[in-house]
Amino acid sequence: MASHAITEVQHLEENYLQVKSRWRGIFAWIFSTDHKRIGILYLVSSLTFFVVAATIGIFMRLEQLTMGETLMSADVYNRLFTLHGVIMIFLLIIPGIPATFGNFFLPIQIGAKDVAFPRLNLLSWWLYIIGAVLAVTTLFLPGSLPDTGWTFYVPYSVRTGSNVALAVFAAFILGFSSILTGLNFLTTIHRLRAPGMSWHRMPLFVWALYATAWIQILATPMVGITLLLIIFERVLNIGIFDPTQGGDPILFQHLFWIYSHPAVYIMVLPGFGVVSEIIPTFARRTIFGYKLIAYSSLSIALFGSLVWGHHMFVSGESDIANIIFSFLTFFIAVPTAIKVFNWTATLYKGSIALEPPMLYVLSSIFLFAIGGFTGLMQATLPIDVHVHDTYFVVGHFHYTMFGGTIWVMLAGLLYWFPKMTGRMYNKKMAYLAWPFMFIGFNVLYGAMMYMGWKGMPRRYYDHLPEFHTDHVIATVGSWLLYIGILLLLGNLVVALYKGTRAPDNPWGGATLEWQTTSPPPLENFTEEPVVKHEPYHFRKEDNG
Amino acid sequence: MKSIHALTVAEHRDFEGARLGMWLFLITELILFTGMFLLYAMYRLKYAAAFHKASLELDVVIGTMNTLVLLTSSLTVALSIEALKRNSRKLSLWLLGATIFLALVFLVNKYFEWGAKIHHGIYPGSQELMQRNLGEVIYFNLYYAMTGLHGLHVLVGMGVLTWIFVLIARKSRKKYVVHNPHVEQLVGSEIAIVKGDKEGWRVDKIDDNVEQVEITITYEPKSGEVDLPNIIKLENAGLYWHLVDIIWIFLFPLFYLIS
């Protein structure tokens, strides 16, 4: 609800990291309602989960390095890929960009002092941590980690002896956290824009967050009820999807994907927003097709809600439903392509500076394009029947989710790190990490796609001899990728302590966050900004 | 040299924003129930005859009573908001209390209704129920899941209304706390409260020994003042309560009146 704010008229040049509150040490962070501190909380926690889940991925790849049971049993492998998926999806990719950079930069980019409901914002983070703790707690309880995969499909999720109910409850709480963040952002964008910040002067990152927030609000409750029903079925024996009680398991898949397909746009839209910020800054040129990029986010949000059936082409949907969903899935490539074409057009005749954030963004567009095109292949019904449940799908969604969202998140981290911390990292190290990541990524997931095309099924802990060479190549790729990630993140951790002081506007950005100090003061601006022009305005007189 | 540091207490209250936030939250609640209604629709299409037969076993009298109870409670909460807007706190509290009481009546009714069903051996997974045909089983499973989830919402709504009741009864005191307002800058100065031209109080000079300064200002509205912050809270709670009511309006015919 409404918040009390105490402003000191006499302004003191002090950034948000130096502000004293009544809490000390870590409590000054975990009880803070400052959107910037909450953004950092999300950033640190989600990146920690990222490294944990990536390490789990490394172990899964190690098991596949040799044939037969070497490192772990089939059972452990099942639990590990479930944990890998749950952490990556629910703890990193969904909150990854909106809750970290969104929290930190949404209010600054629209010239506000904070989000609309600061205390609710803190509650979101607490729910996120509670959900994470519950998910990890399953490890230590009888039944241990769930072994269903992150999709929790019935009837297996109801029958298995593993600890599904608690893990599902954790996912429910994480969904609630996501809803509250979306609700907060929508209200913030509607109510707290600075004077002159009209809708068409908002940075494209804000537009992307706006579209994302709508999906968060409209789609997440659907998975909430679906997950609750699994708990009802396991704990209270209220069978809704159980065929022996008249239920239909296919309905679970429908309800699950009615959320979970739009959820992939919750994952990727904020990433598109970050790309739309970074490209004009390093092309020194206003964005091409501002309105089309803004509206394409909304149309992705809309059409993304109508394609869930393409996850169920082989689940026994009717042919007519399959054809409709296939058509709509092709259709969604249109607004996505609009964005990519506009980004490319922005680069044309720009004065491109290949600074680290730009390097990562450009390679991300390349990787995401591969993910997008293979997505179109799978939207084609006969091809989908062939590649369904193979490594091809695994390769595809890593190209989109990792190559699209996480790469962009890392690019955003390189872009905004100096603003958030006031420190500049070692650029040479950031460049050095790139070949490891880029080559490792393509070797790992490229090999996966290749063997999936040949018929390697997903979710098996072992493989047949004809896939052995491909698996060895993929595992070597995973090492390169892992080294790249550690180099990149390690460089930033070192920069926290040893980095040089960052100037207020190291990249020559035009949006509002670059017009305030690095790091920003408690209420973001020394005086309330008045916006007079569009967001990507690189005229000389403004940049000084 | 004398300089004045002013610490102003400013308040940012955005009632429109609070209302927008509440409406967005209500949308999420509606979609939560939409998932259940979708399932209901699919299963009813599949087992139309069995649903018809099973619904005969529900007690329409208790169901109707509960519908009236909830509708009345929606009225009382709406009147309570109007009363508070017209600054009659007492009447508002009475009406709000009536709403909470009616919510309790609803839950007690529900308890007896469920109790009777369970007594007859009709509950999820029971032997009695599992012997029937699949359509009736899924009907009662849906009945328990949907009215259970709705009951949970009634309970939460009751909690929220009670919390607001306490807030209104206590009058809205507002408390502002300033911690450590840059002590090093305050050394050598005095702190005073000034309202308009009048000086309220003044403390001793702050010297080097002072490590912490905490200023707490409590503001109490006069008796004639409209209690705006509580009105918006009550309005939002009322919106939530109407939602709980509306969902029941759909649940009632879908389970009790389809035969």
C-alpha cells in the first residue's frame, strides 16, 4: 500500500550503498525496502543458484562422458536433472532479469524514487528465498529430491515416492513471488513515471518489463492452481487428474503449459529489453523502429498465450488442435523477427564500439537466432514427431534460454555493473572469458542438437555406443563453457574489491540511469528529472 | 555561525496506485479459479449424467442459506465503507463486525455440511465413494477441491477484515522515524520541532559524545478528520470480499442447482 517516505531537503551526496539504516551488516540488506538493494539481493542469490545448477549440469555431463553407470545411478541422474531444471527455470531465468535489473533500473529509468509498493517488493524477495530453501530442503527429507523433471507431469508426479509435494509447494511460492513482482512493476509504470516520461519516451527495457509483468499476472495463477492440485492429489487424495477417479492426466498438461509456455516469454522478453538498451548505446545511434519494438513485446505476450498446445503434439491432441497450434507457433516468430531486424537496422551506419556488453549481446542474438530457427523446425508437425523427447529439444531450449536469456543477463551485468557498484571491472578478462563461453556453448549444445537429430533420447543417464563420440565432444564443451562462466563472474567479484572507480556514464548511455551518479543516491536522483525527449537521444550537447 | 538543517517529513501516498494494485491482484485470483472452472467444464461435459445424479446429494437448503449469508455480508462491507467515508466510525465498525460475523456463519455452515458428507463416507479416496462410477467420484473431488479453496479464501478474507477492523478501531496513528540523520553534521547544533511559526520543543546541544540520534514523530488525526488511509485499506479489503462472494455465486449453481 502507500509508503511513508522521509526526505531530507538538504541533500547529502551519498550513494545508496553508504546510507545508514537502523539495521547493521547483512540485515541492512535483507530488511531493506530500497529497490536497488533488493535488486542486488536478487542478483546475488540468482547468480549463486546459477553456479550451483551449472555445477549440477557439469556432473550430468561427466556421467555421460563414459558409457554405463560410472558416477551416478539412473535414479540420482533423474533427481539431478530435475534439480538442474527447477533451479535454472524457477530460481534463475524467471526472476533473473526482471527481479534483478528490473528492480534496480525500472524506477531509475522512469525517473521514480522507488517502486510503487516497496514493502511488497521485499516480501517478493523473501518468498523467493523461502521457495528456494523449501526446494533444497527436499534433499534432506525421506524421499529426497523429486525425480519428475521440472514439469511435474502426472500421473508420475503423484505416484513417485520422491518428495514432490514440498518441491511443488516451493514452486507455488516462487510463482506467488513472481506475481507480486509483476503487480508491483505494472503499478509502478502506470503511476510513478517522472514528469514528461510519456509512454513513448520510456526506454524499451521498461516496455519489455511491462509486457512481462502482464504475463506474470495473467499466466502464473494458472500454474499456481495446477501445482496446488498436485498437492491436493498427493496429500489429501483428491484425485483431479487420476484416471482411476475419473480424471484425465492430459488436462494437467494443458493447464501446465497454459502457464509454462507464456512463461518462456517471461524469461526472454526482459532479455529482449536489455538488448534494446545495449545496442543503441554502443551503436551511438537512436534505436530503429522504437514503437515496433515496444509493441512487438506486447504482441509476443498476447500470442505467446495461445501456443501452449505445441508442447503436446505427441500427447494425443486432435489433429485440428495440432494444426492450429502449429500455425500460431509460426506466427509468434513474426514479432520476434521484428525485434531482430530492428536491432540489425540500428547497427547499420552506427558507430559501433565493441565493448564487452556489446560483444555478449551480439553473440547472444546469433545464438538466440539458432534457438529460434530450430524452434520453427519443431513447430512443424512431422519434424516434431521425429525430434520430440530427444536431445534436439534439449539443445534447442538451451540455445533460446541460455543463449538468449542468460547470455543477455550476463551482458546486462557487464553493462550495468559500473552503475550498480560504482566499480569498473577488468575489460580484458571480460574479453578473455568470451571465447571460452562462445566456443564451449556451441560445442556443448550443438553436439546435443546433432545427436538428438540422430535419435538420442533426453533424460537417459546412459547412451548407446553410436552416440559416444558426440557425448564426449559435448562434455568437453561443457568444461569450456563452465570455465568461461567462472572467468566472467570471478572477474566481477574481483572488481568489487579491486576495480577502479567507475565514472557516472562509462558507456555514453542516454537513458536516465546514466544521468545520475554511480552508484545512485538513495532516492536515485538529486532532483526529480524532467524528461524532454525520447530515450535514445545521442546528441552531443546532452552527452557533454 | 548558525545554519538550519531542515528535516521535513513528506509522505507519499498513492491511493490510485493502491487500488490499481488490488485490482491486478483480483485478476490473478480470478485466473486461479478459472483453472478450476475449466476443469469443471471439461469433466461435466464428459460425465453430464453422473454430475446430475451426484448433485442431488448436496443440501440445497444449506447452500442457499450460505449464498444469502455471503450476499448480505457483501452488502454490509459496502455499507461499512460508505459509513467510514461519511466519517461515522462507529457505524462503520458495527457493519464491518457484522461482515466478519457473517463470514464466520458461512464457515460454520460449511463445516456442518462437509461434516455430514464425511459422516456418510463421502470424501476423497473413501471406500464408499470409490465404489461409485467415475463421474460421481470426480464430481465430489471437484466439490471438495473447489469449495475447499473457496473456504480458504473466506478464511483469509475474514483475517484481512479483522485486521482492518483493528486498524480503524485504533484510529490511524502515523509514525515517522528518522534514524541517525548524519550525526556528524549535527554536532554543535540543537534539534527543535517547528510547526508553522511555533516551536514545539527543543533538546540540548548535540556534542561529540552523541553517537545516535533517533527522532520519532507520531501524528494522530483530529476527531473530525476523514480517515483516508484506512478508507483505502477498507475499500481494498471490500473488493477482495466481493471477489470471494462472486466466486461463490458461480460455485453455488454449478454444484447445487444442476440437477
